[in-house]
Amino acid sequence: MNVLGIIAEYNPLHNGHVAHINRSKEMTGADYTVVAMSGNFVQRGAPAVIDKFARAKMALENGADLVLELPTCYSTASAEYFASAGVALLDKIGVVDHISFGSECGDIKMLQHIASILLEEPPEFSEYMQRYLREGYTYPLARNNALIQYETSLFDASRILGSPNNILGIEYIKALNRRNSSITPITLQREGSNYHDRYMADSGMSASAQAIREAIPIGGDISPVMPDSAYSDLFDEIEAGNIMDLDDFSAMLYYKLLQEKNIGYTSYFDVSRVLSDRIANKLSTFTSFKNFIEEVKSRDRTYTRISRCLMHILLDITERDLESYKLIDFIPYARVLGFRRDAEPLLSEIKCRTRIPIITKIADADGILYSEPWKMFRNEIKANEIYYSARAIKTCTPAKNEFSTPLVII
């Protein structure tokens, strides 16, 4: 059995994602494809535009055979945590042979070489790195300069490390190497729209997920850039009013920030004392989630970084939690969101080879998990309740209950 693994958000799934799945299958000769997918919150520190079950359905209709949930504490984290957790999840189920990811570079050997330097940190490289940091360079620029000085052949390191999918790819490779995993990484060069492109491509066939998200509220025609089944699923969610936006969580965030203003926010993951003080000092300017990010961000703190930190505060994702989860090797269980009926041999093989419990029913989790794994699972349920509560308020409908929501089976 040859199994392909993909770590993704599919927020939402579009033609580029499907092309990546299909080309990866061709390259690897995979019999089955397992996707580790972000749940209801995504890496840019925002809610997913539609919920995880709808996005899992899109994936299963367009090439995936099994979709597993990447816990929120990692799906809203930096590239290093996001990649470490995604790789751990695919590695621990015991069946994945290849991990495929898109990159602007498209050169797996170059990405592996840079990953090895960053992971091993040779003394000479570390010395260059520390020198640039002492001189006041930002971490990314210090890293770029140190790489070039350490090895002049890496003259285009700045271009490589300045692209988001390259950065994620390097982190996937580093995570695989740390684990001494037998999984082989492969990369496909991204074509068409770039990750951050905000406008629909002129060709009408290619667009970034961000461009699609921004086209939805203004009624843009997104049908050409999505597979028919995914567009139909998304249209149903639009008709139901289920499209979620960061500002749908404004009141919840403001209440949480106001409630904890006097004690500060440094217990939350990635929130420094300086940032905590800035959030408290700017709280009187709060009008919405998005506007508050603009108020708080600064030259050395990007919009995405602030959004992630505020999301960690809202969802109670603490520094202590992440440290304790890291000690149990990131992923202590695999939550199934959906699968294809004809993937039964894959599921049977996973049951034989997995090193972690497979959760298909929420109600069974308390009899399977314990201690930190159970804590992570409970926190995940709480984060999802926040998502569905905000959606319920927006649509004036009862909140979805995960305990009664069935798996997506195609």
C-alpha cells in the first residue's frame, strides 16, 4: 500500500488544490491520500470561512480518502508548530509514505539543504546569525544574511525564505528530520496565483484561497476557480449564511480582553509582555477584531502575528499548554473528520499500524484519552463551540453540536 500525506487548510478548496492532489498522486503512485486539515480556525489567526466538516467534504469529493483534524492550538500557530504537528499526525498513524507540499521554489534538494543547515545550526552559521541579531537585524533578515555568508551558493536564500510556502516546506522537512521519519517529502512548484494574491486571476481558472474569500462577500464569480462539487458545497454554505469572518468574533474578543485587562495576557501563547501591555493600552480604541489588529500592529509585529495572538487569547491557548503538548510529541490522538467508503483497506491498515488512538466518536474520547491528551481534546471541543456559537449568533440558528454531528462519509 502506497499512501500520500498532505497537510492543508482548504479554506476553501480550489482548482490549485485539486491539481496538487492529482499531480502528487501521479508522482508517487499513491493508492490512497490522507489529509491532515486545519479545523475551524486557520494559521493566519482567523476562523475558517466555512466549517471543517464542509471543507472535509470538499476534500473527499476531490481526491482525498481520509481527512484528519489538525488541532486548533497548532492550526493557529507559526509555521514551525503548524508543520511539526501536521508531520507528527501523519507520521504517527503509521501508513504514510510521502508528504507532498506546494512551494514557490519547486526544488526539493534546495529546500532540504537549507532545512539541514537551519536544523543542525553549524557553529559558523550560528556565529553569523548571532552577529546579525546583535547588529539589530530582524530574525528573518539575520537568518538570510547568515545563510548567504555561511554558504555563498545560497545567494537566493532571501527569495526562498521570503515565500510562505517555501518556509512551510522547510519546516515540514525539519520536522521529518527531527523525527527520523521514514516519510519522503516531495514538492510541486506552485503555479498560477500566489498565496497572498487578493484578486481573481485574469485567466478565470486560477485564484488563491484569499482571493476567493474576498470575492464571496461582494458576490464575485468564483465558480471557474473551484471544482464543481466544491463550488456547490460552498454555494450551499453561502445560502445558509454560514460564511465566517474575523469580525464575527469581535464581541467575544472584546469581552475576553476587557475581563483580563488588569492581569494582562502574557500567559497566552506567543504573547510577550510588550505586546500584552500594548493590547491593554489600546483597548479603549476597540471597535472590531480587524480594526483592533490594525491598532495594535507595529513595524516589528505583523497583522498576521497580532491576529494569531488575539485568537490565542480568545480560544484560551496558553504558553503552558503548548509546552506540555510538545512534551507529549505534539499529537496524542487522530480525530477523523471524514473518509471515503472505498478507503476501507486504508482504515484497516491504520488500525493495525497507528501509534496513537483514532477518534471517530467524540463521546468515546473520555474513555480513550487521559491527562494531557484529554486536556487537548477538551480544549479543542471548546474552541469549536466558540466557532459554532459565533455562527449561531450570526445566522440566528441553533449552534451545531459536535457530539451529534456525524462523520463525513462519501
